[in-house]
Amino acid sequence: MIDINLANINKSYGTHLVLEDVNITVNSGEKIGVIGRNGSGKTTIFKIIAGITTYDQGHFALRKDMNIGYLDQIPEYPLNYSVNDVLNLAFSEAREIKQEMTVLEKKMENNSHCSSLVNKYGQLQQQFELKGGYNTEFLLDAVCSGLKINPSMRSRKFNQLSGGEKTTVSLARILLEQPDLLLLDEPTNHLDIESVQWLENYLNSYSGTVMIISHDRYLLNRLVEKIIEVEMNNVKVYMGNFDEYSMQKSKITEIELKNYKDQQKKINNMQQAINRFREWGRRSDDPRMFKKARNMEKRIERMEKIQKPQVNTRTMNLNLEQDILSGKQVLILKNIEKSYDQHKLLDDLNLQLKRGMKICLIGKNGSGKSTVLKIITGGILPDQGLVKLGSKVKIGYLEQEIYFSKPKQSVIDNFREEIPVEEGLARNILGGFLFKGDQVFKQVGDLSGGEKTRLQLCKMIQKDINFLVLDEPTNHLDIESREILEQKLVQFQGTLLAVSHDRYFINKVAKWVAELNEGKVKVYPGNYEYYLFKKQSMEKGKLNGETDNDNRKYTKNKIKSVTNYQKKLKKQLENLEFEIYQTENQIELRQQEIETLGDNYQRIQTLFDEIEQLKLKNDNLINKWIELENELK
């Protein structure tokens, strides 16, 4: 059954054309990802479907009686509305039906044999059940638990929440309404990893139709079965998840580019022939030559022109090469404690980073991840503990929320104030970060989130840093910009510590994952997938009764008296972690060399053999690391 049909839709804002001849068909129950560059028209399509925005031309049809839940603007509510009041609006229809049922129940007390009352009551009961009336409290608690809307937050006034909190509550209300069609515009922006995982599972089991605008490639891989890409005022549809879309797009673009070049070559040859016919006609005063030229021109005019495919030419000049090598020990955090208003955020936190480590710090919202980065970079002081940076360490810090003290300052003036260079050189450097032409005169206070991130990265890399500290670096970047950043960070030979809830980014970049929970950090070697595997194994162990009782039998005396053997195990674990990193780095370097070799098959085969040996070695090291960690516990 078709839920939505857009045929030949055109939409402009003033003289700016946004959508041209757009065709989209959505079937019931489909889960569709909508992607495209920032400003490409994705949200406009959603607003047309939701009936918020009109279209200039074309035909739009929506299945009869279909209700839509659209997460976009934060709605206004009465000032006295609490979060609970807002969430309970999702059940307003069920509550109205319940009131009707109550009225009928009173009538039936005096007239229990009236068949019309009994029939009417039965119909209302059925409607009440369909609206989830018997499960309202269960649904409310389940969604609030999944999105981390705790009892304290539920009692607060809605208008006193932050923008991110309001968006999360609005998302919860829409999910509780259980509409036939969910239109979700970047729903994961303000969620931590646990909440994103919950939302992913919820949407996977959702019986209705889901359309989701998202830059979260991990979510798109695990949720959607169709990708709609919005580019050049039009859309292209690809079957499959994000990775399948990427492969299809690459092949299609390659074919389209070849066809375009072949046609352009043909047109160019015909144009040269036209010029020759005219020249011969002038020389011989022969009208037949001019007629041939005109006929050939008409052939070119009648030719259906192939549009040049949009090839990704947006490349940030993100050169992260380092001239100054840091010492082997880059960072030591020892027994760090930090409290706010008697709430202990960090409690005896310990973390060590060696040169070349690439580690992503994850945890729930409010667990203290950004606080850890600010302590490392000197933005705030710990209440207790040691913060020690290694020798020759130069930090480059990208904050999550970027503010400028002079919001009316131009991009180029802001850059030159921090990086004193001539204007011409400054414009060249900024151009490498996609600030082209007059964009360098844009006021920094008017920049989008992605533009602010690019400007800060641009300034950062001029300072020869060897330790990158990044707080949610992909938050405001579109997919193309994220992929560029990931590629450069993989190639970066220095040390990296990043806070991120972008699981695709973590998988691509991280060699270790550090989880911050209850004020302490636990480090897992490997990427996000390995971290998940370890967590699931531990949870399985708990369910089987292997950890709760056994691991809590340590007495206070045993905990205090750490044996020499335990110290030896800890040292072995540290050495293994560094050896794992070195092995993975060697694999990566060989893979990069293979990409540059062309058809040097002998060297490629040698490198493949070396990679296989290194992978085998790495597997053995990780298995040994797991054994030692379990033994230490």
C-alpha cells in the first residue's frame, strides 16, 4: 500500500530554487533514510509531507486518514505545563475515549439490558485498546527510560528545559502517539549512545512507516532499507542501507561521469565540424556548407543532454602532520575528583595515554565527559588528583559548543587575530576549509555549527599540534565533511582523545574505547564493535550469575592490600595495550601503501602476507589481554 506519493514537485523560496521535478513514493511500513548536504532541501520535503509548507508545482497524495508525527520545531505549550503534561498529550484521544466509557458505565448501571449502550461501550473499548489506553503507564515509563527522561525531569516545567531537553521530550511525545508515519529530522542530535541504541531498537520494531533525516551512518546502516539522497534540487533513490548506498552511488557516478564525458566529446567534435563547414562555406561561397552546419546545430539542440554528475569536490585541506614529536607518555590522570553542588561527577578517575593512542571517550549525557576534557586542557581544575602532560605535548582542543568573544568579527579577521599572516595567505588557508570568496567576510556570529567547527579546525592545525582533544567533532558536520575528518584523523600520527556519540566515527577512528561511568573510566582495546562485544559478554555473565556475587566477595582488607602479582599483571596489561596499538598501526601503514602501488603486484602480495601475519599476531595479543584482564579481576 502506498502511503506517500510526490510527483514532479517544484519548490522555490523567492528566486532560490530548492526542489525541481522531485518524485518520491513511500510504501506502508518502509524505513527510509533521507540524506544530503546541509541546505539541500531535505527538511523542505518533510514539511511538504507534513502539510506545513506548500509546493509550487506538481502533485502530492497522502493515504487517507493517515496521521503523521513530525519532529522538527519545538512546539509552544502553556507556561504551567510540566514535562509530564506534555508527554500525556500523546494519550489525549485515549483519555477522551475513557471519559466516554465512564459516562456509559454510569448509564448502564441503571439500564444494563440496553443493547445499544452495550454495543456502544464495546466499540469504545476496542478504540481504547487500539489507542494503547490500557498500556499508557507502561509505554510512558518505557519511552522515558529509553530516552533518559528521569522522574526529576518529568516534574520540571517544560519551558525551563534546555533546547536539547525540549527536543528529547518532543521526540518522546511523538513516539508515544504511535502515528502511522514518523518524520524524524536529526532525532539523535541530543541523545547519548545508550539512548541512540534504544531509539534504534524501538524504530526497528516500529510497525508504522519511518522517514528519518540523519547524518548518523551507523543508525542508517542498522535501520533503513532505502536511501533517498537530495542533491542538485532533485532526489535519487537507492535500495539498501547506508553502506550499500555508498557502493551503488560510487558505481552509478562512475558510469554517469563516463557517459557525460563521452557526450561532451561527441558535442565538441560536432562543434568543430560545424566550424569547419562554415569556414569551407565562406571560402567557396557554397550555401550547402552553411546548411550542413545548421543541420548539425539542430542535431545538438535536439540531443537529450546528460547532466554532469555531482562529484565530491568539497575537500578540507586538513593537514595534520606534526613537526614536533611528543614524549612517549602523553597524559596521566591520577585519582581525579570533581564535584558540582555536592554532586560528585568524577570519583578517583585514572587514565593514561601513550604517544600515538587514538581513544574515544563515551558515556551517558551528564556523566562528565566534557569535564574530563576541560580538566586535561586546563579549562577547569580538579578538586583532587594529578593532571600531568608529557614532554613536548602540544594540545589542539575543539570544544563542543563554540563561542566567539567578538561575534561581529569577520571570518578572516578572526583567523588573522589568532594566526598572524598576510591577508592573501589567510584567504588561501581558509579556502582550504571551504571558506571561498566573500565567505571569508561573513561574521563569525552568523556561522552555522559546521562552519564554526571548520574555522576552529583551520586555526588549530596551524599550530603544529601533536595531541588532539576533540569534543563531539562530528556534531554539526554533514556526511561528506565527517568522512574527510575521519580520513585525516586515521592518517594522523599523533595522539587523539575524542568524546563522541557517533558510532560510525568511533569505529573508523578509535583504537581504544574508554567508558566513563559513575565517575570512573574503563578502557577497552579495539573499536566500538569490540566494546559492544565486551559489554554484551559481561552482561551475559551477570545474567548467568558469574559476576555479581563472585566479583563482590573482595573484603575491604583484600582491596587495600594490592599484591605484587596484581601490580605485575597491570604492568603486563599496559605493555600489551601499547603492543596492540603498534601492531594495528603497522597494519594500517601497509594498507595505506597498498592503495598507492597501482599494479606493482609483487609488492602488493608481500604486503598482504605481512598484514595477515600482523592480524594473527594482533588476535593473539587481544586474547592474551582479555585473559590477563579477567585474571586481574
